[in-house]
Amino acid sequence: MKKVLALVLAVIMVCTMAFAAAGNAVTVVPGGSGSNTYGTVELADKYDANNKYVLELDDAFFKVLDTYLNNPTRDAKNFKVEGVAGTFNVTTGGTKVYSINVDNTDRALDGKIDLTISTLRISSVKKTNTYAEYVAKDGKLVLNKLVLGGVSKDVTTASFTADFWAAYDIGYKTLAANDTNFNWGTEGWFVTGSNGFEATDVTKQVTLKVPAKTAFKFTLADGDASKISDSAIPNGVTKPTTIAVNGYKITAGTLTYKVAGDTNDYFYGVDKNGKLYVSGLTFGVVKDVNGNESGYWTMTTADARDIVKTNGAIPGVTATTPADNGTTNPGTGANDVVGVAAALAVVALVSGAAISLKK
């Protein structure tokens, strides 16, 4: 019996933790321009895969049913919510709310709709044929149908006053790509204007070019020359200890590298662990209008490692593309799968405990 009680207590603790950890409530501001048609949700300054976010549903969506249902508690025992994915939970202030799950994919605020609520339906669990149905109209959710015990009611007398968007642009802090906002030492999301954006780094070795009206994430490479192993450097070759050419990664546009040098220069990409890679640079000679020649190591890419320079060839260097420098792929749903598995495990534990108690 003690073991069963301990098991039940453990299950309660797991359920409580899951109930409280719904996510960070987001703030919504008008989006678009002129007559706004959607809400804008800035999740955070920077992406963090461990952070979860929710959009709290206004309590007014439930209040239209309160009088008929005698002011029930906002929970799954009393209400069923359809049209959105979310859960009932308690805010830090102790208020019981319904929280809509917000996708935390690493992306820009680009004026494009990422979440749409076309229809929302809230039904009573305990009373049949009792529900409120909301639809999108002029960018907002409006009360479209109210049924109490199978009897349709006039929605204009329901006093529904919520000002709640039906569509949302969701993303992380995004700045206009211009000479004021863009900094070669700062990572983040940017969006170009009608003329596109072009910039050259302080070394004059790298030029960034992004087309008009395009969102892109700019990320710094994380190479560490100090971690290059002595054993990787052959006799007679100087071991590089500093970064010669900075590496960057962008999700749209191009990075054009043009590094002055000659055929006796040897360039290698380096990662955060000091492992060396083929740099991607190729050598060429150009002539000016007077016929004078200059040598350059060049490449055009969207993803380059930090690059080191030495005076000789280093054998056994890996010829692979750069590793991820911080920009994430679209969500795979892996965390959702884990969550479902955990939920099923809790159900199994509860069922097992109930059977044991019955015995």
C-alpha cells in the first residue's frame, strides 16, 4: 500500500510540473501598416530552443457561457477548446487561463502570417449542446454562434468585448538592415528594404549582399585557433594561432570573400574545437587598367568558417561544409513527441496505481 501511495504522489508531482510549465506568455502588438490586419509577437531578442511560449486566451471567450454554467472554473473538467492547440494552466499570478501553444522556431518578424485562428469553439463538458463559436472577421475573432442547452441565442446580447487577433506574425527581434542597425560583430535577424542591403566588413575582405525585402539571420563563426593541435601541423609549417579572416553565416543573400595574397599562402577553416577544414577559397590574378597584377583568394558563399593562414600545406584536412553556427532548422516536433511519450507514461502510472489500489 505504501508503494502505491508513493507512486501516486510521484504521478501528482509530474502532473503538477507539466501543468505549471506551459511557457512564457507573449505580448501581442498590432502588425502590418495602416489598417492593421494581424498581431505581431516578438518572442525574445535571441532564439533559445529551451524556451517555450504561449498566447493566453482572453477570459471573455469563456464568460459568454458563465451565466448558464454558473461561473465554472477554467479547466478541462468544465470546458473543451477546439480550433487551437493548447492547455489550461495557472499563471504566476494564480489566474487560471487557457494557453495557446506558440511555435518557437527560429525566424524573423517579416510581416508574414505564422499562426491563424480561423474558428474557435468553446464547449461545456458537463452540459450538452452548450457552446460558443468564434470566427475570424477583419483580422479579429468575433462571436458567431452561441448555443445554450441546444437553444441558439442572439450573439449581439452576449456582451462579448474581447479584442483578440485571429492571425499573427511570430518571430524573434528583427531589425531593419541598414548602416545604423547592422554590425559585423552582432548576431541577429534583419530584414532588407526596397533597395536591398550591401555592406563590407572593416577588413575589406568580406562583402555581404542581400536582395530587397528579404529577412535573414546573421551569425558569427565560432572558430578557435588556439585549440589547433600541434600534432596536426607538419615540420616546417608555422602553426596558426589567430584568425586571419572572419567567418560568417547568413540564411539569405551572399558573402563574397576577397583576400589579398599569392600561391604561397595557405588558408584553412577552423572550428570551435580547433579542427581544420578546407577553407573554400580559390586563388586568382586580376589586372587593373594599367595592366598591373594582384593576387586574391576568393569565394562566394552563405556559410564560412573562421579562417587561419599559414606558410605551408597541412595534410589530412577535412573537406566538409561548416557546422551549424547557431541558426536552427525548422521545428521537427521532437519535443512534442517527447511530451506525448511523457504524458502516456503518466497515464500508465495512474492506471497502474488505480488497479493496485482496487486490489
